[in-house]
Amino acid sequence: MQFITGKKSLDSDWDSYVSQLDQLGLKRFLQIYQAAYDKTHK
């Protein structure tokens, strides 16, 4: 939301944002979600 409202800049704040998502385990979440999706839709 802060990127949309202009409170954060895509140029200077994006890498930090992505790093925070990585710290929260986003990659692992997406792996689990994708595996469940693939199992359900095959």
C-alpha cells in the first residue's frame, strides 16, 4: 500500500521490501502453495 500511496519509492525501497518478504519465509510459502496447487489441479 505504501508504494501505491507514494510513501515508499520503488527505486529506493523495493529491495528492502523483498528482503523482508524473504525473511518472513515467502519462498517456502510459495513452494508449499505451488505443490498443493499442482497436486489439486493435475
